[in-house]
Amino acid sequence: MTIRRLPPVLIDRIAAGEVVERPAAVVKELMENAMDAGATAVEVVIHGGGRELVRITDNGSGMGPNDLALCVERHATSKLEGEDLLAISTLGFRGEALPSIGAVAHLAIASRPRGAAHAFEVRVDGGMVTPPRPAALGEGTRVEVRDLFFATPARLKFLKSDRAETTAAVDVVRRLALARPDVAVTLVAEDKPAVTWPARPCDAEGRAARLADVLGAEVGRNVIAVEGERGGVVLEGLAGLPSYSKANSLSQYLFVNGRPVRDKLLMGAIRGAYSDLLPSDRYPVLALFFSLDPREVDVNVHPAKTEVRFRDGGNVRALIVRTLTDALAARVPRTAATIADRLVALARTPELEPPVPALGAPQPGPAGPTTDWRRAAAFAPRGGYDWRSSVSRPGEAASFAETDGAGYAPRAQEPAQGSFDIAPPSADARADAAPVQAGDLDRPLGAARAQLHETYIVSQTREGLVLVDQHAAHERLVYEKLKAGLDRDGVARQGLLIPTVVDLDPADAERLAEKAADLAALGLVVEPFGPGAVLVREVPALLKEADVSRLVRDLAEHAAEWDDALPLERRLLHVAATMACHGSVRAGRRLRVEEMNALLREMEATPNSGECNHGRPTFVTLSLKDVEKLFARR
């Protein structure tokens, strides 16, 4: 077989297969060119999923006719001043994007340098280049790509629907808009109205404003600023509260020297930083910006330049974990702002229907008027809901024989007071039953006033009220104590007077025995006790009231998930999280007012007390404004 040179057009089409995977790649390359050209405003138009049209217009420096002729040649670029490939400070640099796009589409580039008398335009149709010719355009550049992949029909078969391709292209625009808040971006996708994100300063406030512009005001209310530096790497950005998370990682925006990336090392470090705060199937919302010497990172790992390789990846990982952990631990305890908003949205006063008898209600007879409470029952909310089916309806304690035949007993008291005659509350909810200590109302979690259903603590603050899940809150407190003891000098143990034998599945017992060293580091001493059983001799002092057998069985079930490839610290924290769940105050336990206030004070002094080990919120705050909304006072 002889060796031959490939035709230039075929070479360009092969290169296009690496650079232009889908319409979103075209949008990325052209937007990067616009930003590298110093543009302060960029307009992006997408139609037909990007296959029919991608047009990007900017007010950058522009190009003259000679530069226009060169820009569509392979490996021609203005972004490398010398030959040092390690000192790359621009988004693009290889000079392959425009000729690759022109090889598989109809490409038209019109440009006018600042101060030039008029513009010029060059066209490339399936690799065939036409000389520059005069055109009409203001200062800047307009790049128009039509009929993408018309020259390579096979690639069209691998594209997704127009909606999916548009979504991918819009995501690219969002990431680049977040990378450069100082650039105003206008997006026109399909037939939807144009969206404009105004230019913002390149500081913490500007980035937060751009994040709210791009992802919505709800996201902007649920992020905190983070900042850190380690080994010459500077990290700045915004990290989402654990109580506001997503089901996937698409809302994680990462930038290295201004370049949007999707790097496994960075995403893994973020996962580790949130491991104590989020369930395994939830992901935080964040935008992190890394600045470092260009020589310390390789941006030329992948043709699409979405992956990078750090010279010292361990340093970057440690920076992420420490910065995020400290920032989330130092924040004022609070939950997502959307919880109160959603509660207010759900509290809808049901509209009353005209006086039509509710489902199952007896029809009033001709003789004698109905009672007041029955007349009120005739007004049924929309949807057919009958309030008389509620367990708290008036007359619940009456026997069927004492009713009027329909199963509902009229009460002797005033009709308006009948709905309050229900079973006794699970705890004393009188406001004067819990004297308020001086200064407690001014604390973040206020003063405990009552306990509901032996599970939830109601606390009062100056500005509103707080509802606390006692089990979730205490679970976090126990977990943080276990971690602190592990870091300090080991977890305090307490020997059992009578060692406990726990029967298990033989495989679980063997697996748990293999983890005995890890368990001992956390104060739980177990040893094999024949086939299918383990003997527990010591337990952590914090868990002395826990059900030891239940705890060991739960640990045995999760032992298979403890990946030995993880660092020892992460494996121990996994075990500690399970222990904390068993050592915390269980739902259903009645607490005294002093115990409730002590729990609130300890939460205020404990890092990450806004979420339990599984990522669930431990408390919800309602301001007086929110409460007034619930009762239509606002």
C-alpha cells in the first residue's frame, strides 16, 4: 500500500471532526474569538439548533482585509506572540476553529477595524475560500455560520434534536458569560425573545450579579462568596448553600484563568468538600474562578480545551476542599431562602364555591333549618376535598350513636369554636409556659417556645419564628463532635459492662471484622465472635445511649460502600456519619424547655448546623413578613 498526501479540503474536514463536534462547539469557538478580540458586547443568534444558523457579532478590535484572508487558513492565529506554548493567556490559540468550520459549513466573516473607513468580508463554502470584498458593518466582527455539516452529511446523523442542540449551545453561552461578567451578552435562541445580560464589574459583587442574571435571582439568594489562596493558586467565586442543590452537576461552573472547564479533579474536590453536607445524589450550585501562572496548567490536553492538567493537582484539590469547607462552616446558620417562599406559595386560601352540598353531605330536608356548622360544610373547596374527613374535625370523640345519623355530632359550644375542640397537643404550646431568657430572642435561632409532635421545636426570634427538626439538628451536633474528637486525640470510649453479641449475615460479619481498625479509631471496638456474629466491647462515649445492636447492623449494611481507595479520613467520616444518626435525639422524644434551648445554643456554635449529615435542612426560618403573607396580611 502506497503512502499519499491527503487533499487540503479533506485535511480540513478531518480537523473539523476534532474541533467541531456539534453546533455548541461552533458557538464556543466564535464567542472565545470575540472575547479575545477585546469585545465589551457580544450578540449570539442561534436557529435550528445551530445547524441552520449561528451568528455572533461583537464590537471588538476587528480585522482588515489581509487578516481576514489569513484567519481562515489553518494554524494562523494572532493569540501567540512568541513560540512559548506554556504561556497561554487567551481562550483560543491554535488557529484551527475558523478553517475547520468553513470546511463543513457556509462561513461568512465580515469585520471592520476600529477607525477603518469600511468593512471587508470573506466567505468559505465547504473549504472553498473567496477573496475579501467590501461589506457594510460597524466596528467589530460578525461571523455567520449556515448549514453546518452540509459538506459531511454523516455527522448530521449523530446530532440530537434541535431542542437538545440549542440547550447545549445556550449552556456554552452561559458559561462564557459567567467567565467574563465585564462583557455584555445578548442571546437570541430560536424564536424566543432576546435576553441581554448587562456588563458587570469583575469583582465578587459583579460575579454575584452576573450569576443572578444568568441563572436567576433564586440562585443569587442562595450562594455565598468564597476566597482562598494556596501555593500560588488563587480561588474566588460563589458557592451554593447545601440546602439549595440540584440533581446533577450541570450547575457547577468552573473557570481556570478565565477558561470554562469540566475537569474531573476539580469536580471531585468539590464533591469532597460537600460530602458532609449533601446526599450522594445531590450537587451544589457554584461558580469558582481559579487564577494561577499559565505555566502551572496545561490547557492543551483536549481539542475542545474543556479539560486541563495541573502541575500540582494535590495543591489545587486541597485549596478547594479547605476554602469551601471553611466558608460553609463560617456562614451564619440559615437555610435556603426558597423554603419560606415555597411555603407561602403553598398556603393558598381555598376559594369558596356557591352553596352546593359537599360530597357525601346530607341534603337539608324541608322541615327545619340546618345547623350552622352543617351550612358551613356546604361550602366545599375546589377539588372535592371534604374537611369533615379530617382527623381533627369537630366531634371526633363522639360515638356514632351520638351523631345525627351521618356520623357527625353537633357540639354544645359555639359553632365558631367547635374546630378548636380537638385532642390535646403533644406538648404544652402555651406561649407563657416557656419563660424567655434575656437575650435569647436576639440570637440567630431565638428562644424555644414549644415542641410539636415530640419532633419539632418552635422557636421565637425578634423578626419571626424558627422550626427545628430536633433529630436532624442533634445528628449534626454529634457528628461534629465525633470529627473534632478524631482530629484532636481520638474519640472517647466507654466500655460495656456486659459485651454485646450481635448476630449478622456471615458475609456482613466478616466484612465488619475487616473494618475493625477503622471502627476502633472512632471508639467502636468490635471483634469476631464465631460465624455470623461480632462482639462489641466498647462504644463511643457520645453514643452510650444508642441501641448498640441496631447501630452495628446498620454499619454492617453500609460496610460494602466503604471504598478502600478513599483516604482513611473519608472512610472514618463515613462511619462517623452513620454513628451520629444513631447517637442523636430521636424523633418522638419529649424535651424540656431547657433542653430545647440548650440544643439551639449548641447549634449556633456548631459549624454546618443548618444541615444534617444527609444534607437535609435542620431548621426553617420564617420572618414576620412571611407569616403575614400566609395570612394574606401582605
